[in-house]
Amino acid sequence: VDMDKCIQCNVCSAICPHAVIRPFLVSAGELEQSPAGFDARKATGGNTYAGLHFRIQASPLDCTGCEVCTHACPTSALTM
């Protein structure tokens, strides 16, 4: 997932037939403790999500490669 292109719409997660793609909201404390390479962006959505960060996580072991998510993404943030 290219987090620079992701608009946090969660369409990829909703359309995935195998629930491979999961959106996560991460607190500042969790973000500080995350491993190197853990890419997250400030969550959009106004005051409701203030102080939280957003990340899309995909499980490559569960993915069948159907590419439904890549075709549904409005910003082409997902690639196979």
C-alpha cells in the first residue's frame, strides 16, 4: 500500500472477498513502539480521530491475488 496515495476510504478492505486487507487506527504511543518500516499517516476524519494514525495492513499469506482491491482503489494506492 502506498500510504502517500491512500485517502483512507477503506474501499479495499470492504471489497476484499477474503478479509485480507484491514484498516487500523494507531495511537501515538503505539506508533512510537512500532517497528522500523511501520508506515502510518495522520488519520483523517476531524476531531473524532484526532491524535490517531491510520494504516492499511494486508496479510500476504491469506491473499489469493484476485486483485479486486487494486481495481477498486480510487487512487491506485494498492499494487500487486
